[in-house]
Amino acid sequence: MASPTKQQELELLAINTIRTLSMDAVQKANSGHPGTPMALAPLAYLLFNEYLHYNPGNPHWPNRDRFVLSNGHASMLLYSVLFLTGFGLTLEDLKQFRQWDSKTPGHPEYGLTPGVEVTTGPLGQGVGNAVGMAIAQRWLAAHFNREGHEIVDYRVYAICGDGDLMEGVSGEASSLGGHLGLSKLTMFYDNNHITIEGATEIAFTEDVGKRYEAYGWNVLRVDDVNDLDSLRAAIAKAHAQQAKPNLIMVRSHIGYGAPKRQDTKEAHGEPLGEDQVRAAKINYGWPPDKTFLVPPEVESYMRLAVDRGAKLEQQWKEKYEAYRKAFADLATEWETMQAGHLPDGWDSKIPVFPADPKGMATRESGGKVENAIAERLPWMMGGAADLSPSTRTVIGTEPYFERETTGRNMHFGIREHGMGAILNGMSVSKLRVFGATFMTFSDYMRGSIRLAALMRLPVTYVFTHDSIGLGEDGPTHQPIEHLTALRAIPHLTVIRPGDANEAAESWRYAIGSAKGPTALAFTRQAIPTYDRSKMASAAGLHRGAYVLIESQNPEVILIGTGSELQLCVAAFEKLGQQGVKARVVSMPSWEIFEQQDEAYKQSVLPASITARVSVEAGSTLAWWKYVGTDGLTIGRDDFGASAPAKELFKHYGFTAEHVVEAALSVLERTKARV
Ligand SMILES: Cc1ncc(C[n+]2csc(CCOP(=O)(O)OP(=O)(O)O)c2C)c(N)n1
């Protein structure tokens, strides 16, 4: 074999720097995952040094290539490379791996570490995110590029492991990615045959390559991750075709170079121990007693990325200036979108719904409002998991996003979890996105919703059929605990509007005000549209809860949400006829209400009125927070049944009479105490 060239020696030195920094950081933290960074260092080196277009000086440069580390436990791989390429991480940051307040947490976190495109760790999600990013890339290119003015031409790269590809969410997203032919996406599969419990053979024996071929991906194989030329050849093949997403299956050896750890499950998630760290370093030709060693020639070589990146962005900026001159309106749109702002007048078409005792389902009113916003918000995009005729979420004027077309409607297929992860990838790409399904299936996408919340992404979920009120489909389809479970997710705003005008405000909030994801809970069944000249304005929704209607000096408060608000209004009338003074509070969103100041909260739910009844067709578990120990909750803590909605409501006590009864009983209770 020919002796290595100077360049090859430098490359190997850089790769071993990535390896040893990762090992040392894990060892110092005495916690983390050393094995995969040691194995994948050549791939990360190659991508960041030869392929990815990025600017460390501006990690937000809009036309940068995206990189997703779906196997987020290998975070040190990414941190080492981000440090070496000059993203602003310091050696000290690496030494603080997994420590309080550091920029190098256990798993990569979006918004915390420059260069981290998405939060990963829950396996499989990153694959969905990458598919979403590739969808967004294609849409943005189609929408903004003009002949001779290609301002969007980036690629999306991802690395994933066995765990990612065992998770269902990655299969869902990959299936859709293949169907759509997302050729700008190149994903590397770290085929190392090891997971936490041992060899993958214990639970994962399918032919992954064949599976991905069946999904419609271009599958390539590299026998040894250390063979940079083979990697280069595979990437060249991937880039040469424009019909399919690429899966490059790369054989690697976890814990590479550590004599007692290589190819073992222990290498996955345990620090190597001082002995094995030393032994691996000796194998790499590294000084065994030096820690966090960065050879100066490696640092200056890898830091070339800074100048390279600045030049790339500068070239793009020149291109963009020409674009701006030629297409001023599009450029304004692009800049507004990139800044995370909304176009002027984005909400000017939102309808006001006239009072109507028969009313309409909030899925219906919600659909009209969504369309009114989409008309004025060109980068709003979304779809349903094969339920759009029921969720009413199609943007009426738009084609679909398909292999050959780039409309704003998506067919996600029956893939709720995949939809959730894809939405996150689209959202970090600056699109304003929504995804719809029946509320009961929000469970299927919960993992992705939680990550949207963790990342504070302004994704909107449209969850229709939001209670037993969906009727005949029965208990499998009737959400019970879902509202409570969704409310339990930090930074997710749940809104359950009580009539068409609240539905309008709920969308206005989701697009205009939300600082994270919003779940909109819409009914299947019609509910009355209130006469707002006689009741408070639906704009009260923006305070989470508000007094809808009341008698002077009320003694009892009826709190309702969604379809049960009408029961509170009816009970209010009946109580009035009996001389009982009540207040009806519409409480579409707990989260928004919690953000109000104490004075406002007290004005809606004064401590002095402890006679309170909540009415919501779902779990009562958390309602005690608002009704207190004197109060009563009317809800449903058991599964529903298959029957017409009206009958279910009657059987389960969702009637105005029952609300009246409860109100009288809490009043009696509180009066007895006085
Ligand atoms: C959804 C989810 N389930 C479980 C885990 C815990 N977990 C972290 S890594 C891992 C094994 C991953 O194996 P592989 O992808 O082969 O990673 P490698 O061992 O190659 O680093 C598991 C089960 C997780 N992070 N996410």
C-alpha cells in the first residue's frame, strides 16, 4: 500500500482529534456516549470539510445545507466538529459537556448551540425532521427561485443509527420521503450492528437496504467508514441523481480503536474508562496522557471553514442582491419569512361569524379561518393524515405538494407520527405549518409534539372530533384524557374554542401570537354561534379565559370550554329564572390564561367566589385546579361508547339541567359554610 500523503495524514489527524475530543469529554463528564463519535468521526469530518455548505460565522444563513444528527446521543460528534470548524464553541464548552448551563448538553438542543439545526435524542425524530426539511427546501425553491436566480439550492444531510431506523416514525417519514422523491436529502445510516442490549441481530434482522429501496430511496453502501474515498464516491453517486432521496449505508465499528470496547454494547453509552481511553489513543498514534488535545495544524486546517463559509455566504448575498433588484416583492416576502414575521394584513380576511343558534362545528369555522389566513400568508402549508374531508383543513385554492407539483396542501398519508416529525422539520425551515387529525390520534404523534414544544416551534395542530361528541365512531375514536394530556406538555398551547368566533380567534392566536406550538381542539358537531352584541367579544380568547355573560354580583361561576360552553350558557338562563346569579366563564385556553397577570385572573375567577362548576367533555383530572375544593367538575373519566352524540351527552350528564343541579349544590355547600 502506498504511504499516506501529507493531506491524508492531516485528515487522519483531524479525524482522530474528533475522536479523542469526544472520548475525553465523555470521560470527563463520566457520562455520555463515546462509541459512535469514535466510529463516525471520518464521516463527520468529511461532511463538514468537503460537502456541507455553511458559514460558521452565521449559522442562520438561509441557504446553508442542513445537517441533522438523528442519533442525538452521539452529540459529542457534532460538538467536536462544531468546535473545530469555528461555530463559536470553545474547548471549555467541550469540557463542560452535560453540565449545568453549558452549550453542550447531553443531546443536541435547537436554539442553544450554534450549528444545531434541530433537537434530537428521541430516536427516529431526526429522520422525520430531515424529510420535513427536504420538503421545505423543495417548496421554497419552487416558490422563490426564478430562472437564473436560484437563491434556494441547499441540500439536507442526516446521520441516523439502528435505533432511528427501528422506530416507526422514521419508517413513516421515509416512506413519504421516497414517495415524494426528495432527492436533495442524503441520509447516512450508521450500520454498526450494535444497540444498547447487544447485537442488532437480537431484534433487527430485516434487510434495511431493501426496505429503503422499496420506499423508493436510492440505496448505496460503503463497507468501511474509514475509507474516505468510498464515502466520496457514494456521495458523488447520491448527488448525481435527482429522483430519489439517498440512503448511504455505512459500516462502522462502535468504539473504534478501543481494544476492549470496539464492537461492544458497552461502547454505546458508557464512558470508556481511563484505561480504554489511553489504549484507544495509543491505537490512534495519539499521546495517551494528553486530554482535549487539538493539534495546531488540525485547528488551522478545520478553521478554514470560517473563511470558506464567509465566502460562500458572500457569493450568495451577491446573488440575492440581484434577485432583490429583479423581484422586489418576492424578496420582501423572503425577508419577512426569514425574520419569522408575518405579511401585513395576514389576518385581514379572517371572517366574523354572525350569531346563529344552530351554529356550525368548529372544524367548519376553523377551516374557513385557516383558508382566510392562507390566502394572505403565502408560506403557510400543511395537511392531514388522510382525514382532510373530516378535519376540513384543505386550502381550497391550492394544489397539493407532490412529486411533480409544489402546492401548499400536503397528503401526509396515515402517518400521524411521521407528520409530526415532518412538521417540525418544515417549521425550522421557516414555513408556517399545520397538521390535522382526529384528537384521539394526537397520541400517535405525541413524541413529535413534545419536541415542537421543547423547540418552541410555531406549529399548529388541528385536532378535530374533540370529544365524545363525535358520536357513532365510538370509544376508540372519542378522546377522553387527551385534552388533559396535551395541556400537560410544557409550552404547548391548547385552545378549545366555544363557538365560531372563538375558532377564528384561536387561529389568529396560533399564527399571530404563539411562542410555540398550538393545538386547536375542534368539534365535529355543530355548536351555536353567540350573539356577541349581547355577550363579551370573542377577543377575550387572547386572555385564555374571560367572562362571557353574567348577572350582577354573581354567586356561582360556570366554566365551560368548546362544545360544553353552550351548556353553561343554557344553565345560566335557567339559574337566572330561579333567581340565582351566575357568571359564565369561557375558558378556551388554560395556558394563555396562566400567562395573564394576577389582577386579570382574579377579575375572571375571584377568590371570593368559590362556588364553581367546570364543564368539559373530557377528563376532570386537572379541572380541580380551577374549581377548587368547593367546586364540582362535570366531565368524563371513563371511555365513551358508540351512539349518536346527543344520546351520549345525555347519558353522561352533559345537560344544562345537570349543570344547574351542580351549581345549586356547590352554592348550598359554600353557603352552609358561611
Ligand atoms: C425513542 C427512543 N427510545 C429509546 C431511546 C434510548 N436509546 C438511546 S440510544 C439507544 C440505542 C440506539 O442504538 P443505535 O442507534 O444503534 O446507536 P449506537 O449504539 O450505534 O450508538 C436507545 C435505545 C431513545 N433515545 N429514544
